[in-house]
Amino acid sequence: MEERIVPRKYVLCEDGFETVIADGRTVGFQVKLRIPEYRGLPLALVGGVKVAVDGVEYPPESMTFTSEGYTFTREEMETVTDVYWLVDQPLVVTVRTDAPPAPGAHKVAAYAAVRISYMPVELYAGEEKTLTLDEGRERDGD
């Protein structure tokens, strides 16, 4: 399937860019995304998510996605039809990495694709913004 990236404002949330701390060490970071669509969709219809910080793009395998209090890998999300990415509820994307960005200002790019039956190409809609990475809190499983 053909893939295109299109700019769309208001996909990347201003808040929620923070480090992920587990067992007392930083293991990644989180960003929050608004759905680039006018209505909510089940997670199975999310075609993919792209996240880059300061030009470093992170692989989908390093990400988990949280919506409605449930967390899934990309592979698991493909079968989820009863949990939705709602218009008024951001999707939390957690990126696990051995080399997370340091707290402070960073150029963040985030794009999400949703599967729509009448679209013959996969459109990744999103934007780039300068956000400040905040120190997170200790987390266990998300």
C-alpha cells in the first residue's frame, strides 16, 4: 500500500511529553496524540504511528499505545475492536529506548495513520513541534 505524510495541526499534544521511569531509571518517553480524524475509531483501524525526536525516528516495535486505560503493542492493537481512540481522548504513545532524550526542549515529530475504507493510500497525518521533555514519574507496566 502506498504511504504519504500530510501535515495536520493539533495532532501532537502540548502536554504529556515526559520521560518514563521504571525501577529508578529512565527507560523511554511518552507523547500524547489526538486522532487526525473527525470521529473516534477502534484501535484496529489505526494504521500506524511514527514518532521522531530531534530527527531520530523510533521503530514501531519500541512503542506501546494506551487508550481508555488499556495498553497494547502495535501488533496487538491490530485486533482490538472494542477499545477506541476517541476524539476527546489522546492516545498515549510510550517509546521504550536505551537512549532516551534528556529533559529539555526537543523537536518532536508525530504522525498517525487511520484506515478508512474509501482511502486507497495510507495517510500519516501529523506535525512537528518543539516540546519540552518533562521528568516523568515512576511507572510499572505502561
